[in-house]
Amino acid sequence: MLMQHLLLDAAARTPDRLAFRWVDRDRSLTYRQAVAAMEQYAGALHEVGVGKGDRVTVFAHNGLDYLMTMFGAWRLGAISALVNVRYADELDYYISDHSPKVIVYTHDMAEPVRRAVSAARGIRHLICMDGPQDGALSLPELLSARLPVPQDPGDESAIAHLSYTSGTSGKPKGACLSHEPTARACRCIAERLRITAADVSFGPTALSSSYQLVGNLLPPLSCGATINVARHWSRSSGWQAIDDLGVTMFMANPTLLGEVLIESRRRGRPPGKLRFAMSGGGPVPPTLKGSWRDELKVPLVESYGQSELGGFVALGEPALPSEADLNRIGRPLPDKEVRIFDDSDRVVACGGVGEIVLRGGFMSGYWNKPEKTAHALRGGWLHTGDAGTIDNDGYVTMRGRFSERVTVAGEVWFPRDIEEALALHSAVKEAAVIGIPDSRLGQQPKAFVTLVEGREALPEELHASIRGKVRYDLSLLEVTIIDSFPMTPTGKIAKVELLARARPAVSTGQDRAVG
């Protein structure tokens, strides 16, 4: 199965059903129109020399042009390489990494594009989505010509998508996702979420994220559902869009899910037709799941995946969770075999903590990084770098990245244990724990906390609230309240940046802290 065939199959079944809507501009395409648009975009890309295996960089804001450029590239057997516009200053790294033949961009990104390509080789054309610019072709003009398209290469084993990692442990790497395992994974996701053609999905996060591909795009597409994307999000307008559009599936990150909860409290109800929300891009606090269940009566389904997958390691159910389900993600999907390995790559006994590994469908490797590929895929298993467990029910619980573990006086601390304990306090919005180098302890554990709007709490109150809830020596932990966290473009707390900020704060004592 090819990714674009999900669109073609849905169009054959229900050609007049709404396929895509760009919420900001209220522009939409039926499935019939989306297939015609895919052919137009493929013709435009073919005209400028794009063929099978060529990389097409998309550096743009969310919208229909973004979506159809992806489909046009897949239609030609080319590879879509998506770069978040928040990485404008690092665009040259991505360009040099995957050497695109064409870059498609929005007009306001012209300057970073020109800077990035000034020293690059092999780029045949720049294409501006919004019309002609100096040194760039006009996408509207290319589309209006309705240029011919060659036969579909039809190679389901070919790389379709370069999914860049978030770069939490070094420079971002381009994970090569092929058509068939990704399409198969997304159909399994659709079955787990019980998606039908009557569903309406909305994912307001950046289309450059692999979470959008396997959450908001391909699973609904496989069922002929309606898919909404947006560039702009605010708590009020986002909630209103969910309500007005009759959204049944809201695909977001924990930050936006928290905002929908707050806005629903303000309005006294959840958005009208919402049957579940799904979280991705970072761990979900159990308190957030519980609040969606108890206050909104809407399931919050937790997903756990990586850029390397083209799918999920584990996924919850679209049903109100039990108390046990608040602290665990869900079962593995049927296209994946998931195990827990120890440091010697041996299977850990049920319930034991180790590295989460899987096989049965994942990336073919990192683009042009054979050594990193060999390490990540050693023994035929994808090694996630995440610590976790699988319980007697077969449910996966993620404890955190091994790289984020904090070693305090010789004892290993998992930050997520403390973060989730802090999140149980009603005034806590988000929490993050890092280890600051310390000559006596090895690492000094420090928890940073943001508070819910309108709520107040003291660091010593938060510190006291977690005593007895975790097994660590909390006398060594400092708690600091801050106004906001640095965030990655995918909605994760940027712990590397937080650590860089924390070091001067430790010496100056500027924040409200207790230890």
C-alpha cells in the first residue's frame, strides 16, 4: 500500500465527501478534488525535474498547499522532507543533510531559504507557494498549467517521507519512512481508534511533525474521514473551531489539551461532538487524563511513538480510562512486536524496567547516517532509547528517556516519577526535572514547575506534596516555580535549554526555590 493510495481509495468510495479543510482560510477539498489537486501538484513538481527518490523540502506554515505538495511528491515516488519553520536559523543544516532537488516555501520564509541555499549544491529550483519571487518559481502559475504527470512508480518499499527527530540527543536525524509499513501502521491506528468515515479530525500542531502524519493525516484518510489543519491556534479560537466544525477527534500535544480543558471549564462544557482526544509529542500527566475523564467525560487517548516509527509503539483506547489506565499508555499495536530489553539486549521479566524495543515495521534507517542506523537497529530491533515496562495486561508504561535519567549520589532517578507526582497538585500546570552537575552528588536534581493560570503555590508546598509518593530522597531535590518552559516545535519541554537556563539561575538565586 502506498500513502497516496489511501487518498485514491477513499475518493473511489466517497468522492464527494469532504477530505481536507484549512481552518484559517476556510478552504476545503472533497476527496475527488484532492485527487485532482494531487495530480496538479505532481505535474508541477515533475515539470521542474522531480522524480523518484528526489527530495522535496517543504518549509512552510500549515495549509492545503503544504498537504498537497506532500501528496504530489509521493505520487512521483519522490521523498517529502518537512522542516518546521521554527528552525529557520538551522535550515542550512537540514538542506545539507538531505540535499533536496526542490524547496517549496511560503513567501515569509524567503530570507531564511535564500541564506540556507547560498552554499548548497544540487538544488534545481525554489518554488514559492504564494506567487513569483526573485529567484523562485510561482507555485500557482505551475498549478494553473495543469502539467502532465508520469506513471506512478508504484514502489511501496520506496522511502516516502523524511521524518526528522527532535534533536534531543544531538543533531536531528532524518528517519526514512517507507510507504508500506507506514500505511499499514496507520490502518492499525485507525482500527484502534475506531475511526469511521463519519469522523472529523483536527490537528493544529505543525505538519512537519511525524505525529501529524500518523495521527491526524493517514489514519483518518484510510477511513475516508474529514481532516482539518490550521496554522494559528489560541485557546479560545481553537476551542471554538473544534465546536463549530463538529470535530470528533482532536489530535494535539499535552499543552493544547490542557488549554482545551481550561477553556471547557470556562464555558461550562466540552466541544459538542468530541468523542475523544489523542495526545502525542510528549508524556501525558495522569492528572490531565483524569480531568478529561472526570470533568469533560471525554477520553484522552495517549499515544507513544517516535520519528523513527511511522506509527506508534503503544496506543490507548477511545474509552474512558480506569484508574490504572491513567498511569500507563496502552497496548502495542498489532503491526508491532514490543519488548523490554536489559543492557545486554536480553528480554526483561514482565514488569521489569528496561529499554523499550520493537520490530515489525519502522524506518529503513537514518538518511546518510549508517553508523547511527546500525546502532539504533542492532539485532533487527529498533532501540528507542526510552525506559519503560510492560505489565501483566500487556500495557506499556514509559518512564522517560535514558538520556534524561538523573544520577544522584549513585542512585538513578527517573524524572517522570517526580514530574507526575508534582502534577497531582491542583496548582501545577507542568513540571520538568533535570540534573545539574554537582561535585558532591554527581547531579543535583531540580524540579521546575509552572502554575495553572490564577492559582498560587509556594515551592515548599509543592515539595511537601510529593513526599511519600516517590521512592527517592527528596531532601536532595530543589523545586523552583517559573513563568513558562522553553518548548520544542513539537510541544515538548526543551530540557536541554532548561538546563542551560538553570545553571546561571542556580548561581544567582533569582527564582522562587526550595530544597
